[in-house]
Amino acid sequence: MKKTSIYFSIFFLMNLMVYAQKIEKEAPKGFDQVRMGIATGKLDTIKYQSKTVGTTRKALVYTPPGFNKKTKYPVLYLLHGIGGDEKEWLNGGKPQVILDNLYAEGKIQPMIVVMPNGRAMKDDRAVGNVFDKEKVDAFATFEKDLLNDLIPFVEKSYPTLTDRESRAIAGLSMGGGQSLNFGLGNLDTFAWVGGFSSAPNTKVPQALVPNPEEAKKKLKLLWISCGDNDGLLSFSKRTHDYLYQNDVPHIYYLEPGGHDFKVWKNGLYMYVQFLFKPVDVASFTKYTVLGTPASTNVRNAQYPQILPDNRVVFKVKAPNAHKVQIDLGKKYDMVKDSSGFWHVTTDSISRGIHYYSLLIDDVALADPASETFYGMGRQASGIEIPYKEGGFYALKDVPHGDIRIKKYFSKASNAWREMYVYTPPGYDKSNEKYPVLYLLHGGGEDQRGWAIQGRTDLILDNLIAEQKAKPMVIVMLDGNFYGNGGGVAGFGEVQLKAFENELLNGAIPYVESNLRVETDAKNRALAGLSMGGLQTLYAGIRNTNLFSHLGVFSSGWWANNTKLSDPQYEFMKNNATAINANLKNFWISMGGKEDIAHANCQIMMKKFDDMGIKYQYSEYAGGHTWPVWRHDIFLFSQILFK
């Protein structure tokens, strides 16, 4: 082997070792300051003939330290904002200094950087009203100039590698939008794409990445970064949300700051360290300074924040407290800083909604920065962890129904009670009578659970719009009934009988007298999760003359409670023929083996098999949690009343 080949191999391996080391999560102090005694690159102004514009245009070109015309280099095209030109990066960002310093530390690959004027028109100076339509349109025209004029000129004039994996594009603000539009729209030209604080010219995600599978195969790196106080953050976030939903690997990098060069210089510093090297897609979620404020935060609250790998950052001000913890099932000790803020970053948290408490000197409190939910037998804070499969309950541009709160005096319970009612789109403008589903919550929750934590209205709105579910009324009842001495709500036979009495003699009569619903068995359904599943088994199976559809989610008769379960099995055995004849759908679902009700349910279904009871069974991995139950109502509602 030649010595040069050996040296090259050693150099390549050293580069891989450097890359394998953890890249910083933000630029260190002095990263943009001139250092003495290091090799520096060179900046030149070039002129190229643009057939697209019909004139000669200018660009700046940075060549790296030790530039050699006999060596071929990859190229980064670096674009400016709406008020700038080819010198904006030079004047505001000192890219040549940032790159020189990175070269000196061995952190980046040698590359040529081209800084063009992205305003493709004959008078391309940033003068007058830069928001004039003609000037704004010129930024879109630049795509043709870039592809047909500038890139060919650069590759003819400089020793460049000309394959797609040797070209990168990135930009700030308007240039960030251009980079995403042009880079993702030309994946045969660019494999590395970056948008820093991308502006409203960024295409909507569905147009930006119409084929997620192609993007997964062709992209080496997609970088999206923005400051947390940037008014344009929503354009970066909507792109990130779409990419996350469609499982397209990318780095979504948030940092403190606004729409300025502090953010853009840091974006450049971070982005170029990834270019033209082997990439570790699995590490992408680790690169960010800040997380995204949770959707369950109260208005404008910045914490809790969710990091890309679903770790959660909590930050609470309690200067006089001696001990602060977050109780999220697991207790996390928080650390106090000099300004009186306590903070902690949790482990990665599973998808869906989680109840939590703020413990200040061992007193459990609701986090003032988060929405509260009735979900632990009391009001508790809640945090929603997003997940890719959650699009079926996303807020979409479709006709929407309503959630109505109905208070009624129940003669069955001899008390005022409350129900939440979903009415489908068009209910108030129609004389139609609708089928009705009575939907029951779990232990520790109440009638608000399915409406708020369950997102039932959004799930049905989307399904009805897609004609996958029939328009229906959904009545969400309070299933909390207490035994003698105020025993556990809903689980004993006394409580189950009280619920059955309320359902048949309180809730249903009220609904059928006050809402426009059908009143026969084939247009009534009953379903519930966990405790509500027990109530469905108890009241539904005993009254199949009233309900033609039953849904039991994450529930089942307890195998070790023969006093409660054996009479139910005996009833079902004696009435198997009628049950099978009356029920059009007897649907049972579980959250996989991790669901705490899974084992009991398997025993119950074996008994159903022995008795000849017909049922349908479904599993959706996720445990005894709201993501599973949202998915349950998503599937169950599609088979009802058809």
C-alpha cells in the first residue's frame, strides 16, 4: 500500500473518531472571534452570467485553509434574509471566522462555501421596500438561477465534488425558507438541508415534503433551528411536527433568542459540524438547547418543555423552598439555581397524557404553569407527550361538533348530576335523530375525562369528515358511585348496581327527553375504560335488550374476586343465546401485555369462549393509558350503528 493511502486512511479514521465524539449543543464563548496563529481561509467575490435573470450577478466564495486546486471539495450554499444580499452573512455573521476556528479544532470537513444574492432580479440590491411583491417573488425565482446558473458556474470554476451528497444548502430567515424549499424540492441535487429561523416563504409541510419515504432515503441531514422568542417560530414548528408525524429524521434545534444573528451564527456553527461526514440518525434527538413547551402548558408558559427524545425539562420558581420535586410516577429531585429557579430534566417519558404533582417541601401542589385535570381522584397537573400515531385526534380543518355540559336532576340518584355531551357537526341545523353512545371514564376520573383527556370530539369530528364513522351523539357520564362509608368509587357490586340504576332510570330518560336521539336498542351503545369497562360489563350484559353495542376497554372481571365475578359469569352462561342474539358488537380491547388489566381480561375471555359468548378482541400497545383509550374510541366508533 502506498504511504499516501496509509496517511489518508489514518486521516479518515481520525475524522471518524472526532465525529464520534459528542458535538456540543451550542457554540462556546469566543467561537466567532478572530484567533491568532491559526490557518485561515480566503474570501473572494465572483461574478457569473445568469441566463435566468439576464445579467451578471455576484456571490462571495469562501475557500478553506490550505485550499488546493488539485483537491475536490464539497460545497455549502449559504443564503441570506429578505433585507440582505450576498454580504449579509459576512457583515452580520462572520462565517469565515467561525469556519476558520472550526477548522483549527478539526471539527469540520474542508468545504467551499458560496454566499450568493438570493434576490434573482436585475436590480438585486436590498434597497427601498424589500417587501415589495416583485422583490419577494425574486427570491422564488432564485431557485432556477441557483440550479441552472450558479451551481454550474461554481462547479466549472472551482475543484468541487459534483454528486448530491457533496452539496449542502442552508440559510437564515427568507434564506431559510429558500433552503428548505429548494433543498427538499431538489433531493437529487442536495443531500444536506438547513433552515435557520425560516420565514413565511417556507412552503406548507405537505408541499415541502410530499413524499416522506423519498426524503428518508435521500436526505443525509435535515436541520431546522430557531430562537424561542422568534415571532416566526411557528413556521419551523409546523415543519417539525409534520416531519415527526411522518417519521422523517431531522434535527429540530431550539435555543434562547429572537430573529437575529446570535441565533443564526450558532445555527451555522452547529450545522456545519455535521456536513459531509457519516451521520448518526439515532443521535438527532439529542441536539437542542431548549425543548418545546408542552401543549398542556397554560398560555405563554415556557415550562415544562419536551425535548425531542421525550425527556421533560421542568423549571419552577420557589426561592424560599428547601426541597422541590416533580412527582411523575417517579419522583425527580430538582436543583436550585442562584436566581431562585428549581429545574430538572426527567428520563424519557412515554407518549400521551401524564398526571403529575409539584412537591414543595413535601406538599403536593398543582404546577401553576400547567393545565390541571381531574385524573387522580383530585385535580392534578398534566403533561401531554406527543407521538407519531396521534394524528387521528389532531385539530384539523373539518366541520366540528360541540361538547355540551348538561346538568340534570336524577330521580334515580335523587341528586343533581352532570354529563358532557358530544353533538356531531350539523346537529343544531338538522331535524335528524342520532344514535347515541354512552361513554364511561375510569377510576379517579369523572365525566370530563373522555371530553378533555380523551379528545373524543376531535376523534369523531375527523372520522365523520372522512365518512368513517356515522354521526352520533356521545354522552359522557359521571360513573362515580360510593359504597357504604364512602368506599372506592365504582368498583364494588353496591356501586355497580347504583350506576346501573342511574344509567337506566336517570341518564337515559334525561337524554331521550332532551336530546334528539333514537330510542331503540339498535341505536344505543355503551362503552367504558377500566372502571367504566366494569360498569359496561355489569350494566350492559344485564341489559342487552337496551344496547346492541358494548365496548370494554382495558378492563375485565377480576380473576381473584369470585364474589363479584362468579355471579356475572353465571348470568352470562344462562343467557348466552340472548346475549349473542342481541349484541351486534361486543368489542374488547387491551393496551397489550403491559396493560394492568391484560391478565384478568385473558382469563375472562377464556371463560367467554367456554360459554360460547361471541366477542371481538383488539390490542394496541401502550399500557393502561390515554393513548390506548383514544385509539379504542377511534376504532370502536367506526363499527357502531352500521
